[in-house]
Amino acid sequence: MTATATRVLVLNSGSSSVKYQLLDMNPDSAGGPAAGTRLAVGLVERIGEDTSRLAHTPLATGGDKRETEGPIADHEAALKAVAAELSADGLGLDSPQLAAIGHRVVHGGLKFTAPTVIDDAVLAEIERLVPVAPLHNPANITGIRTARALRPDLPQVAVFDTAFHTTMPEYAARYAIDVATADAHRIRRYGFHGTSHAYVSRKTAELLGKDPSEVNVIVLHLGNGASASAVAGGRCVDTSMGLTPLEGLVMGTRSGDIDPAVTFHLKRVAGMSEDDVDVLLNKKSGLVGLCGDNDMREIRRRIDEGDERAELAFDIYIHRLKKYIGAYTAVLGRVDAVAFTAGVGENAAPVRAAALAGLEEMGLAVDADLNAVRSGEPRLISPEYARVAAAVVPTDEELEIAQQTYALVSA
Ligand code: ADP
């Protein structure tokens, strides 16, 4: 890496998509762009179909979003197309200013507790985790392989969704099942969205003017996938997702917590296969299963029109959220802040108001005017008298991945 190499390409490879951002992590505040400046962002969707689509926005040049449609056969072709778009603006993968590529990797098991420079052994270990993350790790691996083939000399860093949660104590991470069976199959609670929980809990401490080691925070990451975490002094002590991202809160299309006997029942009584149940709980449940919509804007609109199904779905979603706020208050003992983040958490004021309604005895309250403010900045929504701060803290997983990646390769 040269002294001028300050850029990081962040890649988030899904099964049929690649999201990417090129950021400048320039530590030199005296010259060049501020650390974290986005130079380009984009998305390749529907990889492997005839209608693949690449949308690229070259922020560095202030250019307009460029969209191209047409077949992109696989991740290799997708990454090559991304590289070509970046090159068109002089930001190509061959640039000497590129310091590293940071990959979001969903499952790091117990082994990866921090961002890790990828070599063959690391890649083999990520592959070994495929049985516990069959939906996510294979796509991440393909992204890594492709990026390494394009720039074999460049450091590639894996940033794991599970890493932040590896500090959970054993009593929070273990399921109460036969230990030998659990250990043989690596069954335990790993948690996900860790990059977001890490970033948001740190930013919340900053908003309170405190060091992360001094504050206890409940982070509610409410996107299409949703998870809660209890963070004590900067360390995660519990989180709502488990072996897979299915456990915990009610989500856009996932059930969250459910009696596991429901699955046997569906197989025995409804004649459903394993795959049927998997699809039901992961794709046809949550808000979409309850009312047919998973977009909170649409659900609120339907409630405003008096739609009872939408209202019940909302109430179930809020009830579960409240239960986790209560549980994590007990786990933490003292809570300094509850932070809302991600698509729903950052934008849906009614969700925030309903989730904290009636929790005054726990020191929580929402100021209606502050809650109605729309802004991309971290902000408080609680009145001054509230013992526990309530906050909206926009997440930025790409920035966090870029920061962790750059810190590792520039050390
Ligand atoms: P993902 O888990 O896909 O990253 P996001 O964090 O982007 O999800 O959240 C997407 C969800 O955020 C949408 O499904 C929608 O429910 C919600 N959302 C986005 N914008 C708004 C808004 N203005 N008001 C209410 N909800 C919103």
C-alpha cells in the first residue's frame, strides 16, 4: 500500500446482487477529501437473469446516476461491470489510490471476532461456515474470490456481521438444548447486523457526549430484517438474532421468535416439507404474512384508512419490540439510551412512539415534536426529564466496514 492509497471499496455481495461503495478514508484532514467521503455508490441486481441492472452514481464527479440493463451472468461479470463503471470516472480497481477492498461477510462463527485480512486459510474457514449460513456466506465467498482474481495484490478484508456479538456471555449465547448436540453442529446464538449495532452504539455514546465504555445502550436495528442488541460499555451482551437471522423481532418477512414446535406441527399436520417451512418462516411471515405488506409506509397508510389487518400487524410488531426493550433493560440493569436505526427505525416516527409508549416507569418517554423531526443526523427524541435517552441514530454499515478495513490495512 502506498502512502497515497486511502480509498476503500466496500462490497456487499448477496445471492443475486452486489452493493458497493467507494470511500476515501483519507486520514489527512489538511488535504484531500474528509475521511469517509463517498466517491461512488452503486448496485447490481438480478445477477444471472436477462434483466440484470446496474445503477452507478459517480459522486466524486457530481455526475448523474447511470443505469444499464441487460444480462449479467454471474458475480464475476457483475464485478467486472462495476470495475468498468468505476474506471470511466478514473476510479478503477487498478488505481494506486485504492488501499483495500472490504467485504461484508455475514457469518464469521466464533473464530472471527474482528475484521480479518483474507488469505487462503481465512477463505477456507469462511467456507467451513457455509453449513450454518447457507443463504449468505456462499455469495460473500463468490464476491471475495472474484475480487481477489481481479486484484490479487490488493489487501482484501472480511468484516463479519457476527463479530460484534462474539462478546456475548456464554449464558446469553447458548440455547438450552443438549450440549453435545449443540456443539457437534455449532448450534448457538451468533447474532447478525453486528456492524450496524457496533456503529450505532458508538454513535449514540457520541450523541450523549460520553465515551462508549461509559454507556449502556439498547440498539433497535429496524430494517426489513430487524434485530435488537444490549450493549454494555461498548460490548454486546445480548442480541435478538440467533443461529440464523430468523430469531427475535417481527421483521418484514420473517416471523422472529416462535415456538419451535410450530415447525414440527406444520410438517406433521399440514404436510409441509422442510423447505416449505423455511420459506414460510423466512419469506412469508412477519409483517408480510400478517397483512400482505412489509413496507411500514404502506402499513401506516392502511391503518390511517381504518384497515384492521394492518393495525393488528403493527400491534404485533410493536408488542415484540416492547418485550425486547423490557428484557434488555433487565439484562443491562441500567440503560442510558435506546437508539432506533435502519429504514423503519430512522423514518417511522409512529413506530418509535408506539414502542416507547407506556414505558415511563422505565424512564423512557418520547417528545412528539422531536420525534416528528426528519433528519439524517443522530438526534434525541426524548424530553429532557426522561431518565433514559431515546435517540434516532442513522446507521452506516458501509462506512463502518470501510473504517474497519482501512484501520487494519493502514496499521
Ligand atoms: P434492509 O434490511 O433491506 O437494509 P432498510 O434498513 O433499508 O432495510 O429498511 C427498509 C424498510 O424501511 C422498508 O421496508 C420500510 O418498511 C422502511 N422504511 C423506509 N422508509 C420509510 C419511511 N419513510 N417511513 C416508514 N418506513 C420506511
